[in-house]
Amino acid sequence: MAKLIRKRETLLFAIIVLMIGIFSTRAADFATPDNLAGIFNDTAILIILALAQMTVILTKSIDLSVAANLAFTGMAIAMMNAAFPGLPLILLILAAVVIGAALGSINGFLVWRLEIPPIVVTLGTLTIYRGMAFVLSGGAWVNAHQMTPTFLAVPRTPILGLPVLGWVAIIIVALMYMLLRYSQFGRSAYATGGNPTAAVYAGIDTGRTKFLAFVLSGALAGLSSYLWVSRYAVAYVDIANGFELDSVAACVIGGISIAGGVGSVAGTVLGALFLGVIKNALPVIGISPFTQMAISGTVIILAVVFNARRERNRGRIILRDRAAAEVAA
């Protein structure tokens, strides 16, 4: 029981349940199934972007361009839908994934082949991709009346009480869990971030692993672009502005180590849901947006401190075990 309580995901889940209970005392309908399903649906895109970010962070990198990727790709497919309304929806979704993956591959190539620090690369491409969205659209918006009904309707269609958007997030969570836990890429990602030197000696191409992580991050951002544009029925240059920081925050809160190699899909999802509950609850109880930002920032700092202490303690345990082994020898 004590081991279960010490586990990060269990503790975070308990905190989320406690928050829901506290907020429901201020808003009677907050804890109803319909409202909780709505919160999950509102957080679905953040969950997908956080999983994209997690994949990159595991390799000891970071992707600050993930939301700008979403903005450019969303603008591109919205304009495609407006200009060619006869295009099948599946082609538009595939185009979004391919465009997003292509933008991610640019980040990956610069990090892999040119060995430029990921934070520098993605900070630059963040601005470039936003600028590309402006150039592509001329600063104009693509509104709901310019998009086809099918393009707009699919993510909102309810299935078993949850819109398709929420189900897509659940499917992505399951696929990412399988990929990172059971695939060669998943093992390489953890090894690349956890101990790059040992990974190289084990025959892992750490540069290629980082490249693939950025490509996967871009592909998920591309998928999210369609979900965002169709759900909110609008495309403009500044969509998802700030979501790159929210995705990092979800990872940090969920126990993903910024130093790489540590973290889980479950933790990332819970971190995103933690932010989703806060963002949905604070306006209901009358907290101003500026106070919300302060609270979110405080939570992120506390999560970083918690992660740092946990990693320091893990290091001490390793050293203690080594010392004990040497004495026994």
C-alpha cells in the first residue's frame, strides 16, 4: 500500500479526484458525468500534444514549435477544405499528419545532423511556422461558413456519450503506450534520454532516435490541427498560442523528467487532465485569468522541485546500493 501511494501517477490521480471533490462543493454540477466528459473532451487536444512533447523530452530534447506546427498545418488544411470542398475528409486528415510530420522532421534534422540544441532549433521554428501561417493566409481567417459540414461535424459526433474527439485521444493514448513500452523505438527513446553514452555502446543511434521523436511529435501536432480547427470551426494564425508551454507543463506535472529518460504515458495524461480540471474549474468559482496563470505557474514550479528531489533521491539510492555491493565483495 505504501509503495502504491509513493507512485507518482497514483498520487496525481488522487489529487485530481480531490480537486474535483473540492470544486464540486462550489459548483454542484461540476462532478456530474456529463461535465467530467466535457472536461476530458476539452483536454483531449492537450493530451495528444503532451504525448507528442513527452516523446521528444524522453530523448533529452524539447519541442517548443509543437503549437506553431498545429497553427500552420491547421491553416493549411482549412484552406484546402475551403478551396476544394470535394476532397474526402480522410485525405485532409492524412495531409495534416504528413505536413505536421514534415515540419517535425525539419526540427529533427537540425538537431540530429547539425547538432544544434533542441531548444534553439524549436524556438526558431516556432516563429518560422507562425510566420508561415501568416504568409499562407495573408492574415485572413478561415471561418465555419467556408468549411464543409462533414469537416466540422466528425470530431463533435457523440459515440457512447463522448464525442469522437475524446475517443481519438483515447486511441492515441493506447497507441503511444504500446509504442513506448513494447517497440524498439520506445526502448531507444528511454535509453537515449536516460544514458546517451550507454545507449551508443548498446548500438542505438541516438541522433536518429531524436529525429524520429521529432517526426512523431510533428505528426501528432498535425493530427491535432484538424481536431482543433474542426472543433472550434475557425483557423487563424494564433490558434493554440501558448499550448507549447501547456504541453511541457503537462509533462512536468506528470513526472516526465526534463533531463530525459524518465516518465510514463499515464503520468503525461494525468498531467494534462490536472491542467484541464484547473482551467475548467477556476472560472466557475470566479478566479480571474491572471490568477489562473499564477496558480498554473506555481504548480509547474512545485512539480519541477518534486521531480528534482525524486531524481536526487534515486541517485543516492543507486550510490548506496553500489557501496553496499563493494563492501560485500
